[in-house]
Amino acid sequence: MALVLLNVADAVISQFIVQSGVGTEGNLLLSYWITRREFVLIKAGASALAAILLWDLSRRAPRPTLVITAVIVAFYIIIVFWNILVASRAV
């Protein structure tokens, strides 16, 4: 659940940053979508799918999956905090 919420927060804040002209999207795959209304839904859906796959994998390999999930969540925490710092320049 944390992974999905962090991804949605990343999407919303990133979209604000790009639309306000303070920054650009660094991910080339997402740079096309970030200005579209569907962007947040796409990120939410992709992260929900990733969370489901991680949950399924955790039943077979709980310890490695926990480590992988923790690293991904930590990565997104850093991204969200970075985005908040960048977005604060737009306000």
C-alpha cells in the first residue's frame, strides 16, 4: 500500500512541477504522459500491479521480496521528498 501511495504522490507532485514550469520529467517514458489527465491513473495502476506482483512473489520468497520492497519504498520516499523541495519553489 505504501508503494502505491508514494507512487501517486510522486505522480501528483511531478505533474504539478511540470505544469507550473518549475521542472521537467526526468523519465523519458513518462515525459509524454505527464501533461495528460490519465497520468496519475497510469502511475497508480502500474504501482498497484507492481505491489500485487511483489505480494505474490513474497509468498514464495518472503525475505528477498521484503528487502526489494523496502529498497523500492525507500527510493520513492526520497523521490517524493525531492519533488516536494522542487515544488516548493513554485509556490
